[in-house]
Amino acid sequence: MNKIIFQIGILLFLFGLALNSCKSSKEALEITDKERIAFSETVGDTIEIKSDATEYEIIIIEPGFNFWLNSIARPKGFYSQPYLENRNQILVINWNQRVLQPLRFNPNLYELQINYDPNIDYGYEVNFKLYNYFIYFQRKYNQRLGPWLPRI
């Protein structure tokens, strides 16, 4: 009888341990006061992301993004172009998957697909601003487009 109670106790302990390891480990983002100001902007910024050397451009209409980009984001040159390209490739894939699932993800946030071909050199400027828009978007709307926290 004691052996059965001991075995049930061990099983319950292991089940509790397994259940505890399944809890969410989602970290909360710390939003600065300066970011809150940018996120509360209501006047629409229109940012054209384009490179003079290429024919590609992205137009972003997002209140507060220009302020955030110029005052909070890391400066140009902080990230290398290969780093930005690698991150953008992952972020664009996740973005486009969400655009195609309007019942699961808010269609007001994910309106249009982004045509980003990793075999094309868009230049530093396009990659820099696109990457920073993804960071801004994730922080403002509490979204997660990649496996890492969107940090500044």
C-alpha cells in the first residue's frame, strides 16, 4: 500500500514539474516615456523608404514613426547591412503570414504584404528603415514578429 502511495506521489510530482515547465516565458517590454510620446502621436507621418541606387521603395504612413526613428532608434551605422537583411527577411516572412490570416491577426495592423526578395540588394537605407519600422511596430502594438524581443 505504501509503495502505491509513494508511486502516485512521484507521478504527481513529475506531472507538476512538467506542468510548471510549460508556463509562458514571454518577457514584457519596457517602454520609455519618450517612446510613449511617439506612440501617442496622432498626426500621420509619411516616410518614404527608398534608395537612390535602386528603384525600390516602401511608403509608411504611421503617426510617430519619424519622431521615433530620429530620436529613439539606433543611429545609422549601428547595424551592418547583412544583419539588417537577415532580420528583415525573417520579419517580412512573419508579417506576410499574418497578412494572409486576417481572422487570426488584426487586419487593421497587417494590411498589405511586403515584397522583399533576399536576393536583391536594396541598399543600407531601405534595410535600415524597414528594420526600424518593424521594431517600432512591434513595440507600439505589442506584437512579436520574430523569436527575439524587439529591443532598441
